[in-house]
Amino acid sequence: MAIDPVCGMEVDEEEAKFETEYKGKTYYFCAPGCKTMFEEDPEEYLE
């Protein structure tokens, strides 16, 4: 299980509908809103 970096929810990588790549790593999200927020400012969520 991956952790959504925006909201902290667990996300199953195999069934995740929302994902993005940043600096060579894939991040998984529970919802499109979390993906959008991450893509707007990834560093804010990776601190």
C-alpha cells in the first residue's frame, strides 16, 4: 500500500486510478483533487 502524500490515506498501487510521477518516483492518490493539489506544488507535500 502507498500513502497519498496529500491526505495521508492508504492507496492500493494495483488499483489506484490516480497517479503521477515526480523526480523519477510514482505517487498514488485516492482522488483527483489530491493529485491536482500535489501536481501544483509537489515539494509542499514531500517536506
